[in-house]
Amino acid sequence: MINDSKIVVALDFPTEAAALELTAKLSPEECKLKVGKELFTRAGRGIVEKLVADGFDLFLDLKYHDIPNTVAHACAAAADLGVWMVNVHASGGRKMMEAAAEIFAKRGESPLLIAVTVLTSMDQSDLTEIGLEIDPAQQVSRLATLAQSSGMDGVVCSPLEIELLRNELNRDFKLITPGIRPAGSATGDQKRVMTPADAVKMGSDWLVIGRPITQAPDPVAALHSINSSLKN
Ligand code: C5P
């Protein structure tokens, strides 16, 4: 890990140029970065390699979900890019997660391996429709426990799930939380939000923050303000 900032800036941009215009103003000492499916599909591995070469800790958020062999080798390919964190869907099951964890164990130094539990866009009726007659919180807890016992380093979760998961999982199991909004900022399409300071107080290890920084009139000032709210 290159820096101890808890902020992971989500680079949700449609073009490489727009993403690099922002990252040119950011310092690897002050934040980490997240590249997701849109930017990766448009810009490819080149942007990942560039940002890693620029010194950033990079979370490659591609949420792998496939047969164990395919996911394990995709994770190894991500590790070869030098990323700091990579993720898979816990609903791919124990064998899939263990295959990814095993391939990392054989490599020695590897990225953090994180699982996604239930997408926060899914509610009870969405789960029922795919055949899961279970309360979303129970499913989050079941998949997080499975992720931990399958060798994952942590999970992505809503800040409102931190308390539930901290009670059930080891203290060193990492919790990465999107859905973060500094007091007074627009919530956009995020329905269940928490401030950065509250999420850290509850036990979040890293905060994924997009629009409150990327769409701010002064993104660097917005990042500084969040970083200092965490120091107080
Ligand atoms: O702009 P905003 O701060 O809402 O961005 C949050 C980021 O976290 C986006 O990249 C989004 O895809 C991601 N994310 C999320 N909720 C999840 C998982 C990921 O908002 N459950």
C-alpha cells in the first residue's frame, strides 16, 4: 500500500481523457483510485498501467463472476497490472473465491482480494425474482461470512451494513463502502448514504467516493476537505 488515505476516488468517466484530466490534479499521497467497468471497457489496460506507474494505489472494480479457473486467471491478470485491489462476486461461490485466493497465495505479494455481496441496487423483490426468498441483509451477512471463510480479504458493503458485518466478521476483514456523501452534498441516485467521518467511525476501512469529488467545482478542494474531516 502506497498511502494511508481512506478515500478511493471512483473514476466514473466515459473517456480516458476526462479521467486523466482529473488524476493529473490528484496526488497518490492523498487518495487511491478506482477504475470500473465503463472506463476499463473504453480505455483498456493502458489507463490502469498509467495510473499505477504514476504511483496510485488502484482498485480494479471489474467484479469477476465466472467459473473458478476463469476468475482465478482473470485475478492473476489484474495482479500483473500491479493493482492494489481487485474484486469478485461472492455469489460465484466458495470454489470460485478459493481458486482466486489460491492463485494469489502462490504468487506471494498480490492485490487485496475483495468480494461483492448483494448489489445495493437490489431489494427484496429483485432477490425473490431470481429465486432468493431471503431478506437482503441476511443474504449480505451470509455471503460476507462465506467470503471470509473462502479466503477473501474483505467485502464491498453499504455503510448501513457496517455494524451488522463488524459484529459477525474478524476485525481485520476489510470493509469497503460506497454510498458516501459529505454533509450537504447531493445524494444523486444513492439512497442510503453516510458521511465519511461516520462511516470511518462505524468501522469502514476505505470509502469509495465518486461524484462528490469528481463533479465538484474544485475536486482537489473537495478531496482535501474530506481528508481533513477524517483527521479531526
Ligand atoms: O458517485 P458515487 O459516490 O455515488 O460513486 C460510487 C461508486 O461506487 C460508483 O463507482 C459505483 O459504481 C460504486 N458502487 C456503489 N454501490 C455499490 C458498489 C459500488 O455505488 N454497492
